[in-house]
Amino acid sequence: MIKNIFFDLDGTMLPMDMKKFMKLYFSSMAEAVCPYIEMSPETLQKALLGGMEAMYQNQGAMSNKMCFWNKVATMVGPEIINDIPMFNGYYENEFILTKEATTVNPYSRKIVDEVRRKGYNTVMATNPFFPKIATERRVKWAGLDKNDFSVITTYENSKYCKPNPKYFIETCEMAKCKPEETLMVGNDAREDMVSATVGMETFLVTDDLINRDNVDISGYKQGSLKDFYEYCLQLPDLTEEQ
């Protein structure tokens, strides 16, 4: 029986033009930090991408945060570690410029309100590439609140990334729930639907569908975010069973 609902963020609960977002992300960060760390925008972008790839490949030996900065330091020099507070300042300030690549889907708020009213444990299972502050800001851009979720995965609290199945196991452990009692909702046919391999049920949101490998998605429950809201209306009310 489903008792927990895991939500992907970017492209699922937060509609996003990913190419535009990444372009704004790299350009705004470069403008904010490059003049102070004496690094070219090209070098910074290459280092950031290297750090992201390292997190993507992380096998649990350390947090994604440590994995990211260790890789960046090997690419541009260990002194970059002293500049982490400056990067945190970017997320508190200039990161807002990337909001231009996002929109609000009113069904995100309706869905979370509906399932929380019915007693489901809600988790923001976004791929943990970003710091807590940047993740919570994007949650807010979606019309949601960090307190809507018992767990929000970030690069500080996670040691894996999607599509590694261990990411979902780790997140279940943080949320104190069982995979077989969990529904994963996401828009990526590979990164989100792989949760089925650890026993989760799935719902593929097709508004901003990502299917890089062109895999067969016919076996998944699927539809728009509006369709998922209607699906939630049919979910049993767990508060009535207590």
C-alpha cells in the first residue's frame, strides 16, 4: 500500500526550460564569482561540469558535496575550497536570475495539498546536484514550501544521484519509509522510472518528458501533471484508516 510519495522537481513539479536554465546558471555564476577568484568563465564552467559528473558517478564513499568540491579542486587547484562561501553567496543572491527559465504549474500546489491532506509522507526527491539553499529556492519557485516535505535531497545530505538505484534506497532511509510503499513521480524515463527496480511504484509526468534513450514507456502509469492530480483525487485517505 502506498504511504509515501516522492516528487522530482525540475521538469516535474517545476516546469523548466533546461537549456535556458543551464545557460543562465553558468553565465550568472561566472559574472558573480569569476572576477574575485581570477578564473575565466570557460574554466569555471568546465570545472562545474566536472564536479557534476563526479556527483553523477558517486558510489557512496562521501557526500555529493564533498565529491563535487574534491573534483573541482583537482581541476582548478585546492585554493578553490576557500572560495566556497562566495559560491554560497551566489546561491543566496544571483541564482535568482535562473528563475527566468522556470514557470509555475498550479497543479503542483494542488497535488501536494491533496496528498498531504490524505496523510501521505511527501518527499522532494530531486537529483541532489545542488546545495540546500539552491534546492529550497527552486521548491519555492514551484509554488511550494520546504516544510511541505519530510525530506528534500541536496548535495549535502546525499551520497548518490539518479539514475543510481541506491539514490532511492538512501532517500527512503532518510524518509524512514519502505520502497514498496512509495510512489515516485517524475518526468525522466530513465532517472526517475529506474526507481521501479527497487520496488517503488511510478508515475511518469509527460508535460516535459525526458526520454534520452528512447526507452519503451508504455508500461508506466503516465500523464500530465493535471492527470496526476486527478489520480491523487482517487488515492485512499490514509487518515481515515488510522
